[in-house]
Amino acid sequence: MRIAEHVAALRAEGPLLASAAERGGPDAPVPSCPGWRMRDLVRHVGNVHRWATRYLIEEHPVWMDRLSEDDMVRSGPADDKDLPGWFLEGHQRLVAALEHADPGMTCWTFLPAASPLAFWARRQAHETAIHRVDAELAAGAGPLAPFPPGLAGDGVDELITGFARRQSKRGLRADPPCWLAIHARPGPGRGGAGDWLIRMAPDSAAAARGTVPADDVPAGTGCELTGPAEPLYLLLWNRGGTAGLEMRGDPRALSLWREHMHVRWT
């Protein structure tokens, strides 16, 4: 996806999150984020948006000290009725910062990307999209708003080639070894298609795009997941199950992924 496509996705996802938060109410439990109420979710995402905006506007070259998770869910408006407006204000400032940023701007990032601007556009699009799902799950009425196949496939790619690589020595491992192969079928316009392979060993894990080479069978047992990008996106981000997907092989690798692959603020 291009930067403009990520910004467009971010622009669309923010109001969807705010709308779900208003439907569910501030006290609604968030089942996909145990221990959180809707107000905590809105405050978390609102503060993440403001944190990201500072990097874009101020072009900080190094990591800035930031609020703890506990502080994030306490900061923001004191009155719950003001939360949606506060959230949308921060969301709109982030969208504007991305739209008006110099493509050559430089600042701190934490995942591989073509440029800092490309990183922040992609990361905030998926940050907001996944937490929009959390808000809709908490609201509990009706189906989830659908994702474009291209966005869903891109979210699978960011998770596997970005976050999974970062966590390769922090719990995402297996003894005996095993592997998980992901195959996203193309959606309308052939968007969202892709293949990825995660290998888990006793001391580390490796994640990459592509399929298993014929002459390089991974060690240990394996599991293959095939289907549209959207259910794969939700499953791998631990926001959905295996409905609509074809699973072959030993499910142990998927169970290990779901147990140990978590993206956290701290």
C-alpha cells in the first residue's frame, strides 16, 4: 500500500471507532483487551495518535519518553461525554500531520519502512483499524465493518515481517520446532494476496514473506492457514477465529502464535 492509501484507511477508521464507542458506552467491557472498558480503549488510541503526531510535526530523531499504559488510560477528558470529541480531534490532527508532512522528513521509527512517513502512516492505520475492531466487539451489536482486502493483507504483512521479527527472541519460540505458513487469497482487484512463513525454534523465531522452498522443508511440524486476507488479519491479531479459513497440519504452531504473539504498548 502507498502512503496515501494508509492515510485514507486511517481517515476512515477513526470515525468508525468513535461511532462504536458511542454505541457501546464508556463502561462496556472490551473482550479483546481484557481488563479494559471502552473509555480505556478510546483514551489509549487517542493518546497514541497524539504521540505519533508529535514525531511527525516535531521530527524527533530519537525515542521520546512517553506515558505508561496506566497513565494513558487515565489521561484525557474527565467527563466521559467529552471522550468522542477529544478522540476525533486527535485523530484529525494526526491525519492532517500525515497529509502535510514533507515526504523527506526524518524522525524515529521502530519497524522497517521505506521512509519515516511511510512507517507512521502504516502503523497508525493498523493501530486504529485493529482497535476499531475492539470497539465494535465491545459495542456488541451487528457485524464488524469490513476491511478492504489490501488493508487486511498489509496488516498481516506488518504483523509478521515487523512485530513478529521484533519478538523473535521474546517468547515466540517452540520446543520441538514448528512452523506456520499463511496464504492470503486475492480479493476483489486481486488485493490482499500474499504468503508468509513463521519458523519457531527453541531459542528464537524467524518470519519472512514467501512460501516454503521445495528443497528447504522447515524443521518440526507445520500448520498452513489459507483464506481471504480479512479473517487472517483478525485471527493473527487475536481478534477473530478460524471461520472462513482452511487449516491443514498440526495446529500447535497457531496455538503458540495466539498465546505468545501480542503487540503491547510497553
